[in-house]
Amino acid sequence: MIQTLLFILVLGVTGWYAWKGYGRVWRNIQLGKPGNVTGDRAERWRNVLLVALGQQKMFKNWIPAVLHLFIYLAFVVTQVELIEIFIDGLSGSHRFFAPALGGFYTFVISFIEILSALAFVATVVFLARRNLLRLPRFWKAEMKGWPFRDANLILLGEIILIIGIFSMNGADKVLQSRGLEHYHTTGAFAMSSWLGPALFGHMGDSALVAVERFGWWLHALTVFGFICYLPYSKHLHILLAFPNTWYARLAPKGEMENMPEIQKEVRIMMGLDQPDENTSADLPEFGANDVFSLSRLNILQAYSCTECGRCTAACPANLTGKKLSPRKVMMDVRDRADEVGLKIETEKTEPGNYNDGKSLFDRITPEELHACTTCNACVEACPVLINPLDIILKMRRYEILTLSAGPGDWLPMFNAIENNGAAWAMSEVRDAWKQ
């Protein structure tokens, strides 16, 4: 009874923290502009199933893809055992599904144990890649401090979770073999049936019960910790990868979005449209300079970023030593959304009236924006269809069209296009050759 009450208390605290954490992310995404979802729904579902669920793009590099698949499958399939832990915790029962499922229950738990062992191997390899092999993309400037610790904390949490599973199942199997009440027979599990007696066979009954309960609580508390921690971690992509791939842009990667205001002006200049007398004389604001002028999809993608660095590793500008890192762009947008959202909450300000004198340009420098070649290598490399280029283009448009700024060697070209209709400053009109 005491254990059940304690479990309900922990569950309630977890729910409250999770509500606050995920609510914060939802609020911050809403800071952006709403967008229209267009395109083939079947293609969107295909992206969700193949890219988010099937991890299709991960398999361009087989070794980390297979290792990541072990962890991913262990995470997904272990939820079956987690459901049972919830039921047992609330009802005071033990292995609630075992009597009803019989041999199928033995198969499921055995499958979970095999996946957990493979996930343990994958986790150790990933820790070694980050901390011993020191892969360059994990040691870029933007990964110093919290981002690096965040990745290690999640990997260590995976190991703790696996220790909980095998402690619980291993001690349980020894207690079953001794015929203790409450520990009914569940069949031979793939790993704990031999690992349990090897590790815990020499212990007394009371000690075994303590180990089993330790493993059960360690598993439950680690999962609760994950639930509360995810909204503050890059591992939120576990959840957001699914809506992100659904809402991802379906247009060809090389196709840039036009600006309606510019299109209209060009059509008027070419005599294709007539000026609208009711149009406001105030110049519109082009592009984006802060999270308020980005789309909600842009901010969703920032929170979906796995910080894997594949985009930066593929970026030709970064490879040639330039300052641009597409991963940093996404991290800066997420951090700015966190900053703005927190200030709005603490200052009780309406988003439309908020102004702290800062913008994304305080985080993402013009040097980074100008280095982008718009080659779409970062877009192609992302395993969850994030588009850093869209944010870069919006910020460059704001800089050039709204601030009338930009690199010195770009401005003559823009002036020539505006005045002569060509990128070169020509003394004659462009179509003079027809005369």
C-alpha cells in the first residue's frame, strides 16, 4: 500500500513537471507565424513512416545507423514493459500481463532483453565516439558546454535504464525458482534466466526482493526522469521528429519561396499588373530577424534538431573553414525562442508587444549568413528533414531588403539587377540586341 501511494505521488509530480516542460515548448513554437499545410497528404505520411519511424535517412551511414536502431527499437519496445510497470505501480500487482499472455509474455520480455543488451553495446560505442574517438562534428564550437553534457547524460541514462531492467528481471527469475509467493512463474527469459542466477543466485530471499524492487524503481524513476528532462534536451526529437516530418516542406529542395510583395512590384514594373491605389505606402518587412517573423515550422524544426551535426559536416562552407554551421543556426533559433518565451512568461507581456532590443542577429552573425552557398547539402543531410537553409534565406532577405545592408560585393549586383535587369552594370538596356 505504501509503495502504491509513493508511486502515485511520483507519477503526479512527474505529470506536473512534464505539463510545464512540454507546455513551454508548445508556447515557444506558437511565437512564430502560422503557415498553411499544402501538398500530398500521402507523401507526408510516407515521410512520417519512412523518415521518422523507419529512420530511412540514417542508413546513408550504416554503422551508426544500425547502432542507433538498436537504441531506438529498445526504447519503443520497452514501452510494453513500462505499461506493465504503470499498472503494477497503481494496482500493487506484480507482472500484471504474465498470467493472461502466457508464452507470448515470455517472448516479449525476452525480445526486450535482447534489444536492451544490443542497446547497451550501442550506447557504449556512442559514448566512446563522443569522448574517446572525439569525432570532429561532436567537438565543434557550438557543442561546448551544455550540448555536449546533454548528449552524455542521455547515454548514461540509457545505461541506468538497462541496469534497472536486468536487476529487476534477474532477481525476479531467482525468486520465481525459489517459489516465493507473489513471484509467479513467467517462463525462461532470454538473458535474465541465466544472468539472474549468475549474479544474484547466492543472495538470500530478502536481499533478492530488495534487488528486484531496486531494479523496478530504478527503471520507473529513470523513465519518469526522461519524461521530465526531454523538453529541455535535444532528445526531444524522439517525439517531435514525427510532427516535423509531417509538416516538412514537400517542394523540391532547390526551389526557393517567392515573396508576394516583391512579385507584385516586379509584375507592375514589367507592365503585367496595375498599381493598387489602396495599397499602404508603408514598406513591408521582408524576411525574418527574430522568432516572431519566422514560421512555426522553423521553430518546430529548431526544437526537433538532434544536434547530430550531419548538416554541418556536409556543409561546404564549414568544410572550407568558414564560420557557418547549419546546426548552430538551428540551436540559436531554439535558444532565442527559449529566451523570448521565458521573458514573456515572467514579464506577463503579450508576444505582439514584446521587444527586448535583441534579435536573431545577436546570435547569428552576417558572416555566417553570407557564407551559405544555398547548395542544400544541410537539408539533404538531416535525418529528420530539418531545413536550416530556409532560416538563413529569411535572415538574408531581412538584412538586404529591410536593412539595406549586405556584403559590399553583393550590393552593386543588386543595384544592377534593379536598374538594368541583369547582374552586370550595362550602359544599354538588356534587350537592346533585338533592335
